[in-house]
Amino acid sequence: MPTTVQEIEAPDNAAKAAQYAQGHEEAVTDMIGEKLVLNMGPSHPATHGVLRLVLELDGEIITKADPDVGYLHRGDEKIAENMHYNQFVPYTDRLDYLAPLANNVAYAMAVEKLMGWKLPERGEAIRVICCEMARISSHLLGVGVFAMDVGAMSVFLYTFTEREKIYNLSEQLTGARFTTSYTRVGGQTRDMNEAFISGLKTFLKELPPVIDEMDALLSRNRIFLDRTQGLGIITKEDALSFGISGPNLRCTGIDFDIRKAHPYLGYEKYEFDIPVGTTGDSYDRYLCRMEEMRQSIRILNQVLADLPGGPINVGDPKNRLPKKEGVLMKMEELIHHFIVATQGLDAPAGEVYFGAENPKGELGFYICSKGGGVPYRLKIRSPSFVNLSILPKILPGHMLSDVPAILGSFDFVMGECDR
């Protein structure tokens, strides 16, 4: 077969021209049959951060998917091994930065498990309020962005209006809107005030009608149903095999929630239901998050109705900073403040793991201590990282246009994935 333009334009005879034509047709056929490798991300808006998907396509059909993570290269675990336990609290804000209050609590409870501490009842109640506010805020963003990914802009505006109210409440409680750093090992930085409690009660009355409006806009919307039902189906067996957690696990029909299975912070005292799905598709993941917001409202109303009094922090004077007034007036208090601030907690040697039911799933902290105020090793089980591991299993066979819908239904955040 000729390989140059000149030879093609001036064949020796008709037979040679016919031979070329036949070979050229076969070459075109082979070229059409080749698969295309497409990079989706790491700067694509539908990947919700710096996630890179290496997709192998046969036309518009995905035949292979490889999630490529690590573009944030944060090194939080190694950072934690070089600072005191309380100094790492602000770094937990930057894990799932859509639910910083819940991250603070999960980390603090891991260290408190190492210390053998249990918070007073009021301290636990405040933490439940922090965790459920964070869950509502995270799910509002998750549902809003998911809806926008498949073309429903109005719902996004509803959800961000309500999230702004949560940020205002967070500012009243913690002094910050986004990166709160409110929790400390052994308690919180400050107690709640009446203005915050009153504002939270008002918010809990106003939110249910908005959720109902979102439900009416999406749950029976024909376009939304067509874009989500039957897509990204996760079976029970695959969910357990890949270690999926949170709403992405419960959408498969598995009724597992750490707040029920292994209660902490007094969750066993509150009445709430665990929403589960039936098919494990993108639509079920949406429905689970919608119902979880309603259950969080239910929990928060119970906490506020029976809010205990008393202290909010652990009563361990040796490992807690003394009150500011004492530091300014007494030499003993000043020396004690200096020791705790420079040496950190006097933690015992040992190994602990604590996992909390965060909005994205199980956020766990493993701590290996050799004693003193700095962990020898600290590892983070981030739910987004684990949940994304199933993408190579479920994406093949879908159309390229289905990828934003499936990714949006997973509600992941790369801040904790690239921990």
C-alpha cells in the first residue's frame, strides 16, 4: 500500500489503485474502533475539586475509569505527628471543609479516648448540636450542587440561602463562619449563649418548609429522575467489599449508622430514624440525604428541649489550661498555663481508634502514642477517599454525560480525600 501522497496520486495501474483503496478503508475502520482516553479533571467543575478521572471511552460509552487523586498533597497526618494534640484542631477544619465542626469533634473524641476522658452532659449536648448542624449544612450543599450538576439551578439557590443562615449561627457560636476550630480536646472553647439558642430554634422552624419545597422541585421531576435513576448502582456486596460508609452505604439498603450501632455523645438518648435506600443508585443517594436533614432537625429539637446545665469541659486541671483571670493574677496558674501550652497534654502510651458518623461517612482517627503531648503516629480514615475507590467498578458501561450525575450523588470533598 502506498505511504506517500505522491504514490497515492499517481498509481502505476488500476489494480494498484484498487489495492490502495481497500487498504485505506480497513485503516479507517481500525481507527474508528480504537478507544479514546479522556482526562476529566483535575480542573473540571463536575469533579468538585481536584479529582482527575482518566476515562477510556468507546464512543460515548465508558469502558474503564481510573480516579487519580493526590493533587492537593496536603500531608495532614505527618503534620499531626509534629505538633501538640490541640494544635492540630485547626487542620481538621480543612479536611471536610464543608463540615468543620463535625471534623473537630471526631478528632477531639479520638484523643479523649486515648486520655480516658468523658465530657459532662452539657459538653456532649453542645457537640451533638455542632455535628447535626454540620450534617445539615453539608447535605444542603451536597443536594444543591448535585441538582446543579444535572441542570436544576433553582434548588442550588434554595440550599445556599439556608446554608448562609447556618454560617451566621456558626459565627455566633464559634466566632468564625467557615474554619471554626471551636472544639478542644476535653471540651469546647466557650459555651453557647442565649442568642445562639434562640437563633437555632428559629432556624429549625424555618428549614422544614424549604426542604419540602426542594423535595417538590426534584423528587418527582421527570428530567431529574431520568438523569439519576438507575445510574451508578452500588450493590450491598460491593458496598461492604469497598468499605463504603455514610449515605452512600445506606442507599444500598444496609441499615448501618455509627450513631446507632456504636453510640457516642449520648446519641442513644435521642429518637431518630436511619433512612435507607432500595436500589443503591444516584436517586437513592439523593433521597437518603434529604431524609437525613429532616432527622437532624428532629435530633436538634430534642437536644434543645432538654438542654442540660453545668460545665462543658472535662474536669482535669492537670491537662487543661487554667482560666485567664487566674493566669493574670496568680504565679502558680501562670506556670501551669506555660507547662500545658508548651508541653501539651500528658497523654499515656497506647493505640486508639475512634470513628464518627460524619456527613460524608465514617471519619476515623487512629492514634499511636508513646506518651507525652505529641502523637507518635496519626492516621485518618477519610470517607471521601474510601467512597471514591468504587468508581472503577460502577462507572464502566455508563455514558460520558452520566459522570457528573454519579459524581454529584457521591457528595465527596477532595480536602479530606487528599489528607
